[in-house]
Amino acid sequence: MKRVALLISGGGSNMLALVRDMAERDHPAKPVLVLSNDPAAAGLQHAADLGVVTAAVDHHPFGRDRAAFEAALLEPLLAADPDIICLAGFMRILTPGFVTRFEGRMLNIHPSLLPKYPGLHTHQRALDAGDAEAGCSVHEVTADLDAGPILGQARVPVLPGDTAETLAARVLTQEHRLYPAVLRRFAIGDRRPVLLP
């Protein structure tokens, strides 16, 4: 059974979708740590309520010293000995050195149909471009932001009158379906993309 560490920064809704799916009897993975860069992240308590070990490394005291922050982040992460790391709303950009250490073992969920709209404000950018559909992607994390191999995508139509908020809410529903489906496949070594309608 693969050991999974999940990194969050806030409420952790994608983390919860993953942890709840891993609680199913037939799952090939189990959560061993939920780790946050914000000690006040609501997701930490949600994870603890589900019986998952939690830890936090506040990024604020490190200022712009990303290497020092990541060195501190590594302590609880390595102690948990994960086979797979899932970024689930983790809002810090990781350095190439950190990413390389876990190459081929780190996943991220992104709220766009990559390669469209890497980075932030994805829903507004889709609306501004007049896109007929939007969605989300799960990809392997590489040193280049939101550019790793795509392991799954789910699509939603852009509706008349959509705002960034209404579109984000519909995409989030699909994120909660897609990420668990990709993790199940990834945990058994299957990297074929999961495509949800």
C-alpha cells in the first residue's frame, strides 16, 4: 500500500476528497500525513478529525528564504516516509531542488485545462478568453510551474452569465471527482490519463 502525504494551505477540500477515498477498503494507498504552511489552516483540523497525522511549518518566519522554509518542510515530510506527495491547494511555489527530490512521485491539481492558464486567476482568464469550456487537470509536478505530464482532466461547460466564482464552484466539484480517480490509478503505477466528461 502506497503512503501518501498531502500538502495544503487552507480548508483542504481536495485533501478531504482524497482522504475519504483512501478510506475505502479497496484503495491502493493510505494517507500518512497532512502538512500545511499555515498552522491555522482549517484543513489540519479536518484531517485530524479523520484520524490523519498532521503537521505545520509556518512559512512567514522564513521571509523570502524559500530554501530554509523547504528544509523545515522536509523534516515532517521525510519522517512520514511518503511514496507519493499530493499538493492539494498548497499555495507555495516549490523550488526545483525540492521538486527534483520527489520527481515522478508528486502530483498537483490545477483549476484549468492545462496547458491553458497555468498560475493564478484561471477562471477569470477562461471567461475573458470567451472559452466554451473550462475544467481542471491533475499533473505530475516538475520544476516548471504547472507544466508536468497531465494525468487527468475533467471538463465543465462555461454557461451564459458565469462569473469566476460560479465557474470555480462547478470546477471544484469536478476536482473532487478527478483527483481521487487519478491517485487510485497512479498508486498502482498506471500513468494513463483519466478523462472525465
